[in-house]
Amino acid sequence: MTTQTHISHNPLLVAVFWLYVAVPLAWGVWSTLQKALALFH
């Protein structure tokens, strides 16, 4: 016997979680790039 679960994704909630992940990631990449450029300058 198989059970199917239907998960409804709220687009706003998905966007909020993507921002929750993307903002710190973008900040880390930006910070790393700035420090790398300072090394070569």
C-alpha cells in the first residue's frame, strides 16, 4: 500500500527561504572577493 503526500509550496515562503540562504552566501562571496583583491593590489 502506497501513501501519497501532497505538499503545497507557498511561493512567498519559498522566496523567503531562498533569501535566508542567498543573503549570507552573497555576503560571504563579496567579503572573500574584497579580501582577495586586497591581496593582489
